[in-house]
Amino acid sequence: MSSQKSVNRVSSFSARDLNIALVVSTYNESITARLLKGAQTCLKEHGAILSKVQIVACPGAFELPQVAGALITRRRLDAVICLGAVVRGETPHFEFVAAEAARGIQAVALSSGVPVVFGVLTTNNVKQAKERSGGKHGNKGWEAALAGIEMAWLFRRLKRPRRR
């Protein structure tokens, strides 16, 4: 299925009645602020009332899964969208942070039964991060929010009892 068909199918879903949280890393804030803006734009375009969307900042991408898990245990949520940016540097730190953020977000999603979306850029440089946070490659924050909406509705459908 082409991505265009997927977007058209999902765009009919409303985010108005969804309980969504955005967890945003403050590390590389010039990039993550752009991801947050993209996510908020997508949610608003899909009917979300932005004042009802919980936004929680955390220090870095490595901490995103911890915060997502804490939110899920304290509040009924339909989806958590994690936004961050890990930019390659001169040391192996990039690999550790990127891999553990991905692993941790997936672990929270699997253990909680709540969709937790990986909206973390992992780029070789700041230019690439800017291109993916509102530049020529779109806004991955917007795309992560769209995935959150789709997953929330998918999970609602999966939880409905089967008709006989």
C-alpha cells in the first residue's frame, strides 16, 4: 500500500476524543521544538483540542521511555508520542542513546498495551535534523502524531468484543 493511501485512510480519523500525551526531549531543543510544533499541527488538523493534550518535557531521548511509562501508569491514555533528536557526534554515545531510546519506547509500548510512538530523529548532523523537522523532508513530529492517532483507533477497534 502506498503511503498516500495510508495517509488518506488515516486522515479521516478524529483525534478529538483521544487522550494523547506528547513527551518531548529538551536536548537539541531547536529541533525538538519543531517536532513538537509539527505534532501539535497534526493533532489540531485532526480535531484534537490542544489544551487537553498533555505535553511533558524531559532531559533527553534516553529518558523518553521512562517518562512515557510514568504517564501511562498515572493516566488513561490512548497514545503517547515521544519526540526527540539524537545527532551523531564524534563518540559512540550516539549509538547507545539512539538504540536505548528505541528499545525503551518499544518496551513501554509492549508492556503497557498503550501505543507509544517513536518520533525520535537519529541523524548524522544538524542539517539532516532540520530537514526532517519542518524542512525539505517534512516534519517527522507531524508524522509521529499521525501514527499515534492511527494506532489509538486501531487499538480501540482491537479491544471491541467480537460479534457473533
